[in-house]
Amino acid sequence: MWTEEAGATAEAQESGIRNKSSSFSQIPVVGVVTEDDEAQGVFKPMDLNRVIKLLEETDKDGLEEKQLKFVKKLVRCYQNGLPLRDLAQIFKILNLCAGKIKNQPHFIESAYDIIKLCGLPFLKKKVSDEITYAEDTANSIALLGDLMKIPSSELRIQICKCIVDFYHAEPPKKHIPGYQQASSSYKIQMAEVGGLAKTMVQSMTLLENQLVEKLWVLKVLQHLSTSGL
């Protein structure tokens, strides 16, 4: 039986639900990929400028932990491929992580994970993207050779593996709505434009006593030479 007391209780519960709903709506949404999005192959880019700005900050309590956390989010966001339009910013983030390694060793893992992404397909939204972002792509790929200067066997080997993967292009793990894979020869062409072969040859001088790394570089140079680079 409906009573005034029951009615008051129901109104209180309804009011509480409305208040909770209102408070939830005020929580800012971060533009990253959720697990459901990943399952469906939905691509939601991060605010890369925000990540860059965060990595450029210094001398704040808990800053390193926050920076590492955002890089992990970036890696998760781009796990199915790298859009050409985002390459310049992603490689700037990679360069910032690499620059921190000497004094903040935890950034080795961050740099490693981003380098690993570079072996994934490059994605274009428009057919013209390959031309529009050619300079950014060439400069980004050239950075891989420059990063061979970092005295980390793990990073150097991953860079080499990434370049070798240029020659064994595979389709994206999941279809990303609105994107298609760049042509299979695109990375190789951009490696030539960026002078990757030259920087890899120069890196050999850093590997005098590093047999495994030297063998990987030779493997890279073998691939580059077969394509006329």
C-alpha cells in the first residue's frame, strides 16, 4: 500500500540518483581507448600536444610517474597502427623519452614501447596523406637511426627489428574505421628520403664490442641495400 512515508522515501531515492548522475556528468573524459573500443577496433587519438607538454615539464612531485602513465596510454591507444598525421608528434614524444633515459632509466621502457609501435602499419585517412605527411614521415624514420646512439642494447635491437619489419608489412590487427594502410613500399621510400642507411652505417662505430647489436645492424643494412637505399 502506498503511504506518504513510502512516497517520501521514493522521492529521496530518485533525488539521490539524479544527484549522482549530475556529479558523474561533470567528470572530464580523457580521449583514450577503452577496452570496449579496443575490442571493436575503434580508434580514438589522444591529445598528443598534452603529452608533449607534460614530458617537457620538470621538477614537480610525482611528475615522472604521471609522465610514464601517459606514455603507456599512448602506446595502448596506437596499438593497431600509427596514423601518418600523428607521426611527427609521436616521434617528438619518443625523442623526449629518449632524452630522459640517462637520468631517469625508467624511460627506457617507454622509448622501447614507442619504437615497437613503429613496426606497425602506418595508416592514412586520405589517399593524399602519403604525400601530405611525406616530410614528417621521412624525418621520423630518420630519428630511428639517431637513437642508435643511446647506449642500450635492448633499444638498439628493437630499432633494428622495427626497420626490418618495414620489409614484412602486415595488415593492421584490427580494421580501424576511416583508415587504411599506407602502401607497402611507403616506409621504405621514406627511409631512403630520410637517409636512414647512412645513420645506420655510422652507428656501427658505436658497436665495436657489441656483436649481437652489430649483427642486427648488418641485417638492417642488408635489407636497405636490397631496396637500393
